[in-house]
Amino acid sequence: MQCSKCRRDAVVQQRYSGLRLCETHFLEDVERKVKRRLRKEIKLRSGNTLAVALSGGKDSSVLLYVLCGIFGRRRDINIVAITVDEGIAGYRPKYVRQAKKLAAELSVDLFLFSFKAVFGATLDEIVRAAGLDDELRDKAPCTFCGVLRKTLLNRVGRELGVAAIATAHNLDDEAQTILMNYIRGDIARLLRAPARSEKFVPRVKPLRDVPEEEVALYGMLRGLKVEFEECPYKRLSFRFKILSWLNDFERRHPGTRYSILRGFERLVQDERRHFEPKSCERCGEPCAGNICQACRLLSKININYAP
Ligand code: SF4
């Protein structure tokens, strides 16, 4: 199988684009997609700091590596990493070690925070306290994990004074999120965005146009240590059910993930609804209503979060 752009051997066949790419052209293709997405989502100015949410997994490792490549020669843009240890025994410690190692190799300052220190409980403790028997959808570990991580990243990013936080959501993550909200009839959640405010640190998703398997391939070709171990809670999530279905659909109809993302982006262009953030009555963090989602969830297991 030859590269569609040169005569070298191809390392990937992109069924959605009809292209076959050799290693050089594939790496270029991923980096081009990241740069294009960055240009679309954020304008960094001289002196800005960009924080990367670094879990130590393949997506965030690739993200940090690519961003260091893009901004490495610019001395006026500083890149830092923020690692969140949710407290998932047997899983997260290995990734935290991996994150520290990569940050050191790339000479990036890493700031490590844990759920235990900030919220008073590890995710494992929260899951035990919440129970999983009833209302699984609302009490699933990923719901707690996602909401609390987002709250923590925003708070830390604000305290560090970063211009934006880059998260490693890839094309699959984004297509899954859009579908999940469609299925739940909660499209309003996707259209809602905070108005520009000092309380919310802007978030960017530079890997949004890169399929998950290509993120993994990029990581391997660049010699990054790519772990494939799955979080023990992943299979309990609603996202996991969507993921299997979407993967099957993508196999039969290449390009489905891009169609979902592009269709949604067209919708958002016209319908985005900005809201003025309020301060949560309990913890003071910014939110759309009176109580933020983190406090709402934590109160279900009798934890009062007061930073
Ligand atoms: Fe958290 Fe769910 Fe991801 Fe595990 S799979 S790290 S619980 S969001």
C-alpha cells in the first residue's frame, strides 16, 4: 500500500478521506489538524501561558508533545501541565507517573492536584458513598469524575493565571458527547457556553479533528509511551455504550464521526447561547444556575465542598 502523496509505504489508510499516508505525511496531517483547530479556537498573545490537562494517557501525552512542538520555538508562550489524580486505585498512579516523566522529558512544569486534597475524597470513596444501584446514569463514576475534574481544572487554571486550558478530547470523544446529549434530549447543554468572564478559563480542544486510532498511532510513531489500560469505571458509563455503537457505525460508514461533529458545529454557529456566569452559593465557583454541578453531586454523598 503506497502513500497517496509520495511513493513511500503507507502506515495508515484513512477510509473517511480516501487517503493512504506514509509516516511523514501522516505526522504532518495530524499536526496540521491540530494547528488548524488551535487557530479556530484561540488567539494566544505574547506572554500567555497555555495549560495542558495531562492525565498521562495516550491522548493527553500526544497533545502535550504536539503543542510543545508547535510552541517550542516561541519563547513568549509558556506551556504548563496540570495533572489531576482522581484517586482510582490500581489505575491512576501509573498514569500520574507517566505524566511526570513526560513533562520532565519535555521540560514542562507540572502541577499535580488530587480529588482527595481538594474535595476531601478520592473517586473510589465517592463511588462507594454514592452506590451504583439506582439512578446509574446520574451517579455513574464518570459523571462525578468529569464534573469534579472540570471544576478543579478551571479553579487551578484561574489561580495559575493561564490564558486557556487545552484538553485532549479527540474526534471520537466529541462525536460521542454530541450523540449522548442528542439521545438524552439535552441539546441545550451543548449549545450553552459561558460568556467571556474572568471566572471561566477558556478551554480548547486541539485534537478535536483527530480520530482516536490516529492519536494512538501518532503517539507510537513519535516513540511516546502509549498505555492502553482502561479505567475500571469506563464500562459502567453511558459513553461506553455509545462508543461501541459509534465504532461499529464508523466501520460500516466511514466518516460518520466527522459528519456528527461538522453537523453539530454548523448548528452551534447559529444557535450558541451565551450565559452570564453566576457564583455558586456554596463554593463560589462559576456556574449557570445558583448551585454548581460539583456541589450538587457532592451534596448527594454528604460532602460540602468549600475551597
Ligand atoms: Fe474518570 Fe470515567 Fe475517565 Fe475513569 S473513564 S477516568 S471514571 S471519566
